[in-house]
Amino acid sequence: MWRKYGALLGVVVAAAVAVLVPRAAAAASPMLPDLRQAPVGCPGGFGGDPLTCSDWDVCLVSGPAAPRDECLRSGPAKSARLRFTSSADNVGDGPLLLFGRRDSTDEPTMRVRQAFQSGVDGPIPDGFATAQGPTTAFAHYDAEVPHEHWRLMGFELFQLRTAEGASLSVDRKNGYCLGDRYPAHDVGRLTYTPAHGTPAGRVADLLGGNACGHGDRDRLDVVEGISVGSGDDHRHDVDLQWLDITHVPSGVYDLVHTVNPDRSLLEKDYANNSSSVSVSVLWPDEPGPLTTPPRVEFLRSCPGQARCS
């Protein structure tokens, strides 16, 4: 794995020199992002005790398939969902900057390339053609109201696992519109953050409130990303921010949230890409129709760790 990413890093450095730096100048190292998975069930930018967070709930719905079912006030129901807010911070040395591109509207998806800043004060590519890093990621247009934007697919993964690591439930959400939605809670400790008027500052201006081509299904390009010191969150009451726990037995489990799960995006550090919380699920004893949700309790939060129970 290290050999693979070491080789890719060499390609990025070479591309940065060829595209951005005069031949006579010394090569500057690319400034890599570092995606940190924030505590599960907490609002973006939260820096307190994760067990005090309340951005999660248990929702009974009328059917297992429809993602936009409203929570029922009373049963009977067909399924139970554990909903939770998720968020990811960039605490690295450079922005996570992604450019999507397709050649015509006949193509349903866009190819995605990752761009890197060359050195602390160096330039940053401004489009797909000059972005240095090819990826296996792609963007797809979500036409459902109220989204109607281009999503980066496969960016995050939710799972409910046993204490031994076996997966019991996996999310159905498959894409995100990435932008700067909030400042990271510890942004003050970072040695480098975007300054106004600098290349990184201009990227931050671009990503602030990024709408990912909202309402423009026919566009040929899109930008996604997160600036240094910023984060992107998705609330628990947004479509598909849930795991189905209808058939999960009473017990203690790990709710695990992972960003960049296939490592298709180049980062400075992958060790902090997962956060987890130990969850107790207790179903009522009475058999019959699903009329009462299980009692769910967050027992322990483990930011930066893939196991917690």
C-alpha cells in the first residue's frame, strides 16, 4: 500500500513541476489534505463531549424502500432507521480540491481529478485540465428535489458492526456535494489556513457555500472539495442519512463512519478517516407488529477509531 501511494505521490510531484513551476525552479512538494472523520451524531465543528450530541434519532417509517418517508408518530411501521449527522474536516496541509468533467451531456457521469497546491504559497490548478491527480472517483447528478446537484460518489460509508467487526447494516447513501460548511473546532491549532488573496484563499472563496452545479443537469464540469480548517456536514434528517436496524437484534454494536473508504483520494494521513460510537439497541419484549421503536443509547464515542465497543 505504501509503495502504491509513494509512487502516486511521485507522479503528483512530477506533474506539479511540469504544469505549475518553471523548469529552472526547484520542485515544491504538493500540499496534501487530511480528511478527519468527526464524531458521529454531532453537528459540524463540534468540539465538546460527543456523548452530549443529539443530532441523531430513531425513526419508524411505513416502508423499507422509500428514502423520503416521514417518521411515523405511531405504528404499525415496516422498518426502523437509526439516523445521524455526519461530518468530515480537512485538517491537512492543503485543500481537498476536486474537478469533475465530462465531454458531453450524453455521458451520465463526470470523471474526477484531484488538484494540489504546490508549496505553501504556490499556485493551485483551476480546472480539470490542469489538476494533477487522476482518481477512480466520479460525479453523478442527483435529480431528486431538493438536492438537484452533482454528487461525489462513494465519499463516505456508514456501517453498523458487531464488536467483532462483522457488518450488519450498510448505508444506502452514495454521494455528497462537498463544500466549506463550517470551521473545524480546532482550526486555531493548524499551522496553515487559507489567507485572503492567496491561492488557498481563492479556493476557500470558491468552496464556501459550494452548490455543486445546483439545478444545472446539463453542465459539463463541477468543483467539489473542502478547504484547510473547514468541514462538510450532512444532517441526520437529510435523505439517506441512516442505517436500517429493523432486523438488528438487541445488543451492543459499533456505528462506524468512514470518509474516503477506498482511498481513491490522496491524503496526508488515512489513520483518522473513521470514527465510531458504541451503540446499545434494546427492542421491546412483546412480539407482533412494529409499533414501538427500539431504545437506542450511545454508550461511548471513539473519534478517529474504527472500533469502539
